[in-house]
Amino acid sequence: LYISCTSADPDAMIQKLSEGLSSPIAPEILKTSPNYASWLVMSAITDGGRTICLETAAADIADAGKNPELGMVRRIPEESEDLKKLRSSLGFTYPFSSAAKLPSKLTATALPDEEEDDEALELAPRRERIFRLPDLSGSDRSLTAAERGTATHIVMQFIDFDAAATEDSIRAEVERIAALGQLTPAQAKAVDVKAIKRFFASDVGSRIKAADSVLREFRFSILCPAEKFFDGAGEEKLLLQGVVDCCIEEKGALTIIDYKTDYVTAETLGAVAEHYKKQLDAYAFAMERISGKPVAGCVLCFLRSGLNVEF
């Protein structure tokens, strides 16, 4: 009621409020009122059904002159050619907007995986993380899991296959590779010799030794259709880059072999392998384009667990 009275036009006035009002009007009733005037009426009838008379003062005709602001208004003509051009420009849609969202370069290890089973990956057991203070001296520092994996990849790149029969011969190969400057003493010490021996004793290791030809750490950069990795990319192209750990040729066909040092079990093998499938598909696509030879399959080798998955 206060707001209604204080914000009203100067011509509206309240002559008298009843002195016998016993209580305010309930809020839920006020909320249903269609206008402020109904509040005043309810105030009048809350005390014995009395009425209130509201009068609106008539405006003096002499005071009702022309509104000076009306003279500033001019009629807007029909849409001109300039306005049509402006509307057309503002409504322009870039016909290659999807291409603008595509990367110009893509690495095989960073391929998007829209069908990745996040729930399955969540089931993989997580190893306890032990946090340590950083040692900036560089001496006697234990290698991280990623650094140990890098060391193992270096050994697989330079090892003599014929010398990968026993743990002693593999250790000798590790020392030879370190002497060539490819491994630091810490990396050489961190190499999992038993895992390498187990791998070369497996069927995949035997296939590498018996292959017609072997490529190791093969780096590539090729231009390929973006549609292969991004739906709706049209005829756009992008640069695909990657490094194939190992590629063997058998009877005119290629097989891609990729080493992983991830911690997997028999239960989590399928989910983790699916996570890398697009990466191996990209390797196969690149090797077929570069060599002109068909790719018979891809093998994902988890060295730490000795488990392999073939696609």
C-alpha cells in the first residue's frame, strides 16, 4: 500500500484511511490482486464493510498541448537497397565453418576417440601414487613410469634381435646401447630385462625375427583426408604425423607392432586396448599410403604384463 500511494500520479490522492484497522491484509491475498487499486478497496472493506471513494481529476483541456517529442519522429521509408545489403551482410554464414574448427596437424597419439568406453576404463585398477619431493640435482633420482617406458622403447629400437635370447645377452645389449649414448646410466638400470626376454620368446617376437623386413621407430608425415578422423569434414585435408614402433613385412603384407608399458591385467586388457585402437588404425592407414602394400593387421604389445592384442 505504501508503494502504491507514494508512486502514484500527482492527481491521485487518498482522503482518509480508516482508524479502526485491526490487522494487515494477508500476503497471499495481496499477491492475487490484479492492480494497486484493489489494495485500496480491500483496505476500505476490512473494517465493517465501509467503502472508499476514489476520484481521478480530469485533465485541463487547455494543458493538453502537443507533445514536443512527436515532432522529432519521422516516418521510416520502405527498406532501401543499402538496408537490404546491410541485412544480407549481417546474416552472412561462412560456408566452411566446419573446416575452421579442424586442426591443420594431427598426431596419431592424439586422435579423438568418440566411442571410448569411459566406464570400462574407470574399472581399471589404479596403482597407489607415492608423492615425493623434487630432487633438482639430477643425481640418484629414480625414473618416472614414463621415463622407464621411454628407456624400454629405446632398447627395442636398437637391440640386436639375435642377441635377445637370455637375460644376460639382453643386459649386454643394454650396455652396448648405453655406450652408444642412446641411454643414460639411470635409463639402462631401469630397463625391464625380463619383460624384453619374455616378449622375444613370444609368437610376436618370433615373427619379428623371421620377418622378410623390419622397420623400427619409423617416423612419418602424410597429408590425408580429414573425413577419416572427423565426421562432416568434407574434402578438407590435414597433416597426420606419428612414429611406428615396429613394422614387419611377411609375404608382401605389413603388420604394425606397437609397444606399450601400461599397467594392465587380463580383466582390463580389452578396455585399454580399445583406447589405442584409433592410433593403430592411423598407423595402418599411413603405412599403406607410404609403402603401397596392404596392412594385414596390428598387434598391441603390453610388455610389462606380457599380454598382446591383435586387431
